[in-house]
Amino acid sequence: MLAAALPALAAGALAYCVLVLLAVRSYLRQPRPELSRPVPISVLRPLAGADEGLEENLRCYFRQDYPEFEILAAVRTADDPARAVFERVRAEFPHVPAQLIVTGEPPYPNAKVFSLARMLAAARHDLIVMADSDTRAGTGMLRGVAAEFEDPALGLATCPYRAVPGPSFWSRLEALGMNTDFLAGLLAARLVEGVRFAVGPTIVARRQALEAIGGIERLSEYLAEDFVMGRLVAETGRRVILSRNLIEHHIGSHALGENFRHRLRWMRSTRRSRPWGYLGQIFTYPLPLALLLVTFCPWAWPLALATSLARAAAAWAVGRRVLQDSLLARFWYLLPLEDLLSFVFWFAGFFGNTITWRGRRYYLDRDGRFRQIGPAG
């Protein structure tokens, strides 16, 4: 059975790589709209702790080259160290309307959704940018997304991101995978079925689109609230797109144990959010499948070689052409190791239904909802 299955799986992975190359071409051929009618924008930034680089992450939105916008941030408690960082940055830009909200303890599992709900209630504008605390954007980001939202049918845009690692080896490996593999899957999905999803860490939406899905509180019990948000908005008939506006996701430097827990949490969350899609992810691991193929079916080495070369081409197209990632050019030789490690975590993601997140343990239900079951331990 293995000898019969592996060639089929490798051929599927080869076809997937070709699909990614076509998807990159399609994405890059999108015209970039020019802004003609600026509309005011509210930027929402949920904060939790003084993450590495937080000050510059906040500062980049205060520097936006845009005529009218406001910035809202939220922390859970008044003594959160992120509060002092935000206040320090806000003092540098007194001309930018900004406020910080202390939310208190969330009444439901997803604390980020609670922060977003509190900020939305205070926001003055109808075009909403939701940006995680570990992201940075160029000064033209708001101008770029506002131009895309001149299409009245557009309800939500998810911004692709280039992962920027910290100094640790494990952080570098993870960033390589994110910059060559994760976006590749999004681009392929966009080409095949259109965009019916959203991914953090930066999402732009019309307030009316969020209200149409029952308000952002409808996402309060989902771990992958971003994915569910995009799906629900698409189901209302509004357009959902993968924006042409690129942002940076600074993933920091976690020790080996924390890095592995983070990866396993992501895999288990993905499995619960879209189980059939998670099973289909096996085709997104061309190199591990090629290695298994030459190990158990050495006669099929031409297929294994073609699959490996296709993976290299797809990784280069996504990492360099779309994300303009310099990391890939410098550390390309680590990509096989990252592919193998990611494959191991994908397999491990089939087992277990609990995760640890920000010092708390949660149980993942079959429909993607989650609930706290105790402190980390």
C-alpha cells in the first residue's frame, strides 16, 4: 500500500507546486488601485505585554502618510507593561488621535476578540484595520488599503505578511517556513476557489461587514477567529481579498520548548478549524514526500527529483517574488530542515485536543471553538 500511495502523493505535491507558481503569477498580476477618495480609518491594536520590538511596532502606524486616522489600543489590566510603551509612543505624535482602553478580564475564551470588541465600540470610523501587536507596516499601508476599499463590494481584506525572525535559530527556521509555505497555501486557495478566509496578523474590514456576521463577538469562542471571520464575511456575499499591501510579522525569539509548543498549537487549531483542509495539507510537503518516495520506492527517483525541484521553485517564487524576503537568499540551505520539521508537526497535529496559550490551558472542540480548562502546567 505504501509503495502505491507514495508515488501518488508525490505527484500530487508536484502538481501543488505548479499550482503555487501559477498562483504567484496571478496574484502579482493584480493591478494596484490608486487612491482617489480618502476615507477616515480606525486602527485597532490589541496588546498583551511588552513584546520584543513593541515600541517600533506601535510607532509605524503613528507615522502613516494618510490624511485622517485614529489609533486605539487595548490592554487587559492597567499594570500591563504594554500600556507604558503605548503612552510613550503616543506622546511622540500628539497630532494623531489615539486612546488606550483597559478592558478588564474577558467574559469569553478569546481575549483578543474581547479587546477588538471594546475598541470597535469606541472607534469613530467605518473602515477598520485590526493589527496585532507584533506587526509593522510601511508608511503607505493605510493609503494602500483605502484604495482597495474604494470597491464598494469589498468587505474584508487580509494582508499577506513577511515573517521577520529574532536572533534564535528556531525563530529563523520558523520564519523560513512561514515565508515559503504558509503564503503559498493561501495563494493556491485564492487561485482555485477565491478568498473565503482571513488570516492574522493584519485584517482590514468595513464595520458594516462585521455587523453583518452578527458583530465581532460572534467569534468570541473560536481560537482561529481570523479564519472564521473571513469565512463568515464571504458567506454574506461580500468580497474578501488577499491584499496587495504587505506587512511585517515580527515573530521574536522563543526558546526551543516554547517554539515547539507554538507550532503544535497552530497545527491543532488549524485541524479543528478546517479538518478536511488540514488532511489535504499533506500535498504541501513536497520534500518530505520526495524523501519517503526514494526511501521506499527507489525506482521512482525521477519523480522525487522533479518534486524537490518544484518545491524549490515554488519557495523562491513566494519568498522572493511576492514577499521580497532576504532571509531565504541567505539561509536557503536550512529550508529542507524546516520542511521536515514542519511535516513532523503536521503529523503530530492529528493527536491531542489541548493547547497552552499565554499561561492558560484550553480544550479545542471539533467545530474550532475552545474553552479554558486550567492554568498552564
